Amino acid sequence: MIDSFAIVNIKKSKFMTQYRDNSLAGKKVVVLGGTSGIGLAASLLASENGASVVVVSSTQKKVDEALSALPPGSTGFTADLGDEKQTELLLKKIGEFDHLIFTAGDRLSFNKLSELNIDEAKKSINLRFWGAIMAAKYAMPMIRKDGSIILTTGALGRKPREGTAVIAAMASAIEGLTRALAIELAPIRVNAVCAGTVRTNLFENMSHTEREELYNKTGSKLLTGRIGNANEIAEVYLYLMRASFTTGQIVVADGGSLLV
């Protein structure tokens, strides 16, 4: 007769085996936009947790720099992720993989509607929104069983401010896209990371003084008392890759900005 302690131990053993199966060891992770900022941080964290990482950028220089920081065995490609044909060929070239992370984006531009450059806005939307759709479309047949897609959005979609009409619209659109794709692509899991203000290269068009003023002013209003960094946001991507019972969700990492 098996006593109650043995039963508990058997249950624990089964649970731990199932949990270990959710690790990234032996998994292949493709990070579109994975050569800088949050994308690079997610690439590094995935590789530290046993994954084989593929990074993609629009320029070879960024790919080379990222690969110099990533462990041996990592690979990289260049592609214009706002171009459907290039995206299709890229994902076919990469072949089968387990998880797709989409963090591709251009530098953020804050403009009042009266000063908005419509052509520039269209380019940004093409990359950040249509690029995500194209990536999902052509990644779908390449993703292995129990794999996932993780998109990227921002807190401005839920709490916009002056000068963020285009940014807020794109962020809101990505949230809707995430939920719709989770239904359409099931059992592939589709989730998104909603990030607040983070220290990344997206603000490089500002001077050092302007950036620090923005960071300090924004951070002082947050519940955390500071803005985030790319490594902290990367942890959310890691969670979503492992969270095998989570889909159609938007996980917010914003320092509490939505509450203040």
C-alpha cells in the first residue's frame, strides 16, 4: 500500500517534470528587432536560459554587434520587417522554431496632430503594426507544437497624452491584434508585453540632457519611483515563453503608470 506521503511525492515529481518541460533548453527563439533595447535584452535572457537565439535587424552592423554579445551558436539576419516579401523569405530561411518575439520598431516621435508628418507616421505604423501581422502570418507554419508568438505594445495605448496620437493608436491596435490572433492561431499561444517608459535607444534622437529630464520626470511620478530598464521588461518575455497555459493576454510592465 502506498502511503499518503508517497502519493504527495509522486504528485510533486510529476509536477516538477511538467514544469521542467517548460524550460527554454533546446528551444529556438526568433527575435525580430532583437539587436538593441528590449529585443536584445530578451535575446540575451533567452540564451542564458538555454535557448538557441536568432536575431533580426534592418542593418548588418546591428546584427554583428548583437552576435558579439550573444553566446556562440546564435545567428542573425537582416531584413526590412515592413516589407512582406522580405519577411516571408526570412522566416522560410530560418525554418522551424519555437517562439517568435516581435520588438521591431523605429524611434518614437512625439508630435501634436497639427505638426504630424503623415508619411513618417505611415512608415512607423507599417513597421510596428503591419510588420507584426506579416511576422505572425509567415511564422505560423514554422512554429513547433507548444510554441508562441509575443508581440510588443506600450502603456500609452491605455493612457495616452498630448502628442501621442499615432503611438497610442498603434499600441491599442497591437492589443486587439494579440487577442484576435490568440483565437485564430490556436493552439499557438499569442501574447503581448505592454511596456512603460524604459531606458532604450528609442530615445537616442534626444540629447542626453533631454533624455535624463524625461526619465527623471516620468520616473518620479511612478509607483516604483523610477522608469524601467530593458532587462526588467525582458523578464516578461521569458515568463510568456514558459507560461504554457497563457494566451491572448497583455502583460503590463510599466512601474504602475496606469495607476497614477
